Amino acid sequence: MDITKFGPPEVRGIDLDCDIYFTLNSAEVEGLSNPVTAAAILAAMTPLVPPFGAIAAAMILAYIDTMQQHSSDRGVSVKCTIRQGAGSLMQMKEFIAEPI
């Protein structure tokens, strides 16, 4: 996993958004369903930009099928935004997966 951007959080209107860009090579994409790979993603993201890191890792794991479907033989490039909105609720605002 190559994380090319992780925040910092930016104020956009009344919300706080954290942009995250990363790539996975083909072996990492194939291993996405493996609990060891999921743990590695959690370990890589959790310490980044608290509390966005841990929340982002958990949310990104919900998109395993999307990443696998949009992968090429070289891997997948992902751009996503985690939004902290009203009441501090965090959600995936945007998730884009494209073949490398």
C-alpha cells in the first residue's frame, strides 16, 4: 500500500473533510479479502491524522469489492474523502477506485 495523500483535514463549509489517496498493487488487491491484509491496512492508517485514520481504515475495508472490480493487472488507485459533519458524524463522502 502506497499512501500518497492523507489529509490534513480541510474545512469545507460546515464540514471537515479529509482526502485520502493510495494505491494497491495487484498482489495487495488479490489479498484484500484476507484478514492479514485488512489488519495491515488498519495498521498503516490508524496512526494517521487522528481520528480520521482509524475511521478511514474501517470505512475503506467496506469497499473491498469496489477496489477488486476496478483493479487492473497492475493494481488500483483510490481517492476518497472522509467527511466529519454535523454532530461529529463521520461518513465516506466520496470513493473512487480506478485501474492503474
